[in-house]
Amino acid sequence: MKPSFVVIAMAGLLMATGTASAQSLSFGATLTSDYISRGVSQTGHDPAFQPWIEYESNGWYAGLWASNVAFAPDNVEIDLYGGYRWAMNATSLDVGYARYFYDSTGDASGELYLLVEQGLGETAAINGGIYLGHSGGLTINDAHIGFSASLMPNLTASTTFGVTPGSMYYGLVGLSYAVNDNFSLEAEIHDATAQSTRLVVSTDLSF
């Protein structure tokens, strides 16, 4: 299933202004009360621990993301991803590919993705994305649009609405508070065609 790094975490990475011109290695982890992907819990509404690491050079990037899951017989998901990020003024573009692996099932699937973000002044942005599966031909696995706005220093509100195959809809509204440059707190209300409304709280640590 879609990892949260391409649904939520990528939104923060797309806020860069200007073309990347240096190499960097970043890493971190998220502790969340429920791993939600496209409106559906991947952990049976249990908590999840999600470490990640990423290398970037002149806009090109590659990374690894992991999480515990509850897909019998699988208990661990590991995602390898890579692509290119480009930004000019208030417009950002991210195109890449992600491959998903599980501890028992093994190589499960892969997706191409395209993410776009457009800044609206200094405190708001609109974003959208599409994810394409390629097994047996290209299929649209997910399409979404979102909006974020800074309410006050360190506090950001966001909302996302998406659709998946079979006319399954999902949406979320959330608040994120940046305690400092490395640590943030998040609270999100998720709703979907397949599952009932629920609150998810998370902590994110990154370096």
C-alpha cells in the first residue's frame, strides 16, 4: 500500500525554493497512533513506528522507508524510492518511483508518482499528486489534491481529498506544530469510504 512518505511527508519536502545544488543525507522517524494509507489503516488501528533515510544530490534523491503493518502473514513493510525534485519560485515538482516489499510476501508492487505544489503567497499552498501502478498496464492507483496554510508561527493546517480505484474516496484535515527544526507534532482526522472517521496523532523527528 501507499506509504505515508508519499502521501504526507513529501508535502514538506516539496516546500523547497530553488533548485538543489548540494548533497545531503537526512534521516528520521515517525511514531503514529495508526498507519493510514489512502484512508485505510495498515496496522489494524494499532500504533506504528516508521524510520526513514534519504540521500539527495542536485535534485536527485533516493531513500528507504519502513513501518510495521498488520497484513497476515506480513508484519513489516519496507519501501525503496527515488526520483527528482525541481523547484522554481513558488512552483515545485517531484517525479519518482517507489517499490514496496514485505517481510513474508517479498516484492509486492511498485508505483510511479508525480507530485506538484504551488505556493499561494507566503503562507499557503495548493498541492496535488497522482500514483500509477504498472502491473499489466498503467493504472491510476491514487489521485489527490490538498491545501495547506500557516495559521501562526510553527502551526500549519492542511487538508487532502483523494480517490482510489473503485470510486473509493478518502480525506483528512490536520494540524502540525513544529516544536523546533527537528521535531514536530501532528493531529489528523481521517475519513474514507471503507472506514469510519478516526483521529490519528503522530510525532516526527528528522535530521
